[in-house]
Amino acid sequence: MSYSTPIRYKIAEAEDVNEMEQIHRLNYQTFVEEIPQHQANETRTLIDRFNNENTYIIAKRKDEVIGMISVKENRPFSLDQKLTNLDDYLADDSVPCEIRLLSIKEAYRGGRIFYGLCERLVAYCLEKGYSLALISGTVQQTKLYKHMGFQSFGPLVGTEKARYQPMYLTKKNFEISSKVFQRLIERKEKTFYQNFLPGPVEVTEEVKKAWQEPAISHRSLIIQKVINEVKVQLCDLTNANYTEVIVGTGTLANDMVAAQLSTLKSKGLILANGEFGERLIDHGNRWSLSFENIHKPWNTSITIEEIDRTLMKYPDIQWLWTVHCETSTGYVYPLHQLKEVCEKHDVYLCIDGCSSVGVIPVDLKDVYLASTVSGKGLASYPGIAIVFHHEGILPNEQIPSYLDIGKYQASNSVPYTHSSNGLLALQKALSNPHAANDALANKICRDFESSGMLVLRGKGIRQE
């Protein structure tokens, strides 16, 4: 059989009449015509008695369903009707599901479709948190099931023409018994915690250990020393003059930037060509800032020339605020050129660096205000908001106390309760920073493009 047409593995949609009809016909072909478990009928379809409770995982070639397997979560299982004492074989703390109706069209048998269905099945079961899978394994395939890690229990069930062996599979046995499926499990479990989004990120064992240290008073000399070291590390990393660390998120850091801009009593310019640029516009509106904006559809380039023309058109603009790395599309603004155009028009530059600091080189020299967080490129746990500033800032009673950058500077970033766990973890993460560069991002983009995928990214992805 030729596989020039890609095979798709998916969860069947109950509202898709065509898919469900094909499932019922495939069910008939397997469990009536091939395995004489049910009576023949003129319609040549077999609707499973648990059809409304089944989740069907199917393999499709174009619009043709060529393979399927079902998962049932709720009791009673079909095995409950075959074994009156099923619970005697199950651990009290198990989270079981029942896997049934494995069926692959004869022309597509031989391994590939079976493994594809199993891979999708593994992903689904891990996502749902099942710890035990039950099957009624046809006796002809007992060897295969044992190879996969299934263990037999109880007596044979079924009829003389269709005999089945009750079997169960634990996650642990699945991993031990089959190298092929062990790789599937490892890959799928990693997918749940690692992806191409900016966070959450993996943290090192050293960072985990630091996070788990007993909590320390935020007023202690130890935490003051940690704060000082973290601030020096952050400034060294970004070439910034000042930085403040706050309990909070990137949204909080951007609210602090907006609060500080509100004290300038001047007009600004906000750039947006993705979700997070649009969030900056929202921050500006909520703080009643006066600003123009260059707002374009996602991943549409905003050129330095357009920014230059806008600043020439509105000479009263005194600040510019933009996301540095727009992670909704992968667009990266060329920071060096932004600095040049802002210097040309005597405009303060402010950036949201939440998804760029620690990932690619970020030079904050001459940047008026910038924000980032602990849980993305800095590879620590979320929970620490970070604001960089070019000039010293005094406390300002016009700003809500928790958002007053000047108050944090006056208190060495500890005007209120702080998280010693978050600070210690961030300190450890910054002690062993990975080399921030865009080489890996460019390699990933090239690899995706070479495989025929459409990659959305800004023209300015490479830093000047």
C-alpha cells in the first residue's frame, strides 16, 4: 500500500456523520465479518453499545477512516459485564480506562497505522491522567499485547468463536516492556511540558533546589544580599543602569511602565502587530495615556521608515512603547534601529522584553523603561516581575503604591513582602545563564521551512 497521501490521526467528532458511519462500518467488518462476535445484518454496520460514551481515535487517509481504537472512561466497562469481580484485580488508587475496538483495514495492516494509533492513544491517555488501561485481548494477539506490556488476569471471556483474555496495562509496565512505546511515552510527556511557547520553561536542578529552600524574611540581611546580587546580574545581562524586582507578572511590570509614563504628561506612540502589542495599547487606554499607534494585522511588518514618518508627523510625541519579541507571531523588532530612530526624534524608548531578555541579545543602554519576567528566557520560576530604567526614579504619590517604581528604588526593591523562594531561584538561574542568541531560533525556522511549513516571523528577527 502506498502512503504518498499523509495519514492523519485524530479524535473522531461525534457530530461528523460521515466519520461516525465509517466507524460503524469498520466495526462491522472487524467484529462481525472477521471476528464472529456479533450477528450479521443487512446494513453491514455495527454501532457499539457504548458508542455514546466512547472516545474514538481514528486514522484517516484523505476522507477515508482506515483504522480506529476507542477509549471508555466511565464504569461500567464491557469487562464489568464479563467479570463480576473486576474490582478484585484493580488497585484501589488506579485511574482506569478501557481500550476497545482496535480495527485496521486489511490493506493498511503491518505496523505503521497500528503504531500511529497507539501514539495518539498514548498522548490522549497521558493527557487524561489514566494510570491503568484494560482490554479484552483477542487470544490470537496475546503475544503482541504482552510485548506491549499487558498482563493477563482472570479467566478467558467471550464465546467459543471469539475468545478474549482480560488484560491490563500500567504506565510503568508500558515503559519497561517496549522500547518503541517507551520512546512514544517520553516524547509525549515532554510535549506537555516543553513547547515552542515562551513559557513555562524547564528549570535546572540547581534552580529547583534553590526554590525549595526554607522561606526567609524579606527584611533579612540575607535577602538584601540576594536582591543586590540579582539586580547586578540583571543589569550586567542587559547593560541597563537600574532594575527593580517585584512580586508579580509581566502584566504587572507593564502596568508599572504605563504608570511611570503617565507622569510624563506627554503624548506617545505604541506599536502593535500581534497580541502583546495590542495588550500594550490596552495598558495605555486603561491608564488614560495620550498616544498614537501604528496598529497592523498580526505578523505584518512595521518598518523603521513607518515609525520615522509617524514621529515626523507628530512632533509632540515624546515616548515610544513596543513589544521587543512579539511571541504571538515570532516577530522581533530590531532594537538597535529603534534606538536610532528614537534618538533622532528625541523620544524615550520603552520596550516589553518579557519574551526576549535571556533569549536573544538585549542591550538596554539608553532604553528609558523595559519590562521582563523571571519565568521565561531567564529560566526560573514565574512570579518575579522585573522593570529596568535608564534614570534614577523618585517615589511619586500620584502612582498607586504597589506600582511606583521610585518607591522600589528607594527601598532596594523591597518596600513590601517579597518571595525569598522566587529570588533565590532567580539568583541561581542568573548565575549560570545560557548564551542568549538567535542562532537556535533561526535554525528552527529554517528546519520548519525546509519541511514545507509556513513560518511566521518578522523581517527584523536578527539583531543588528
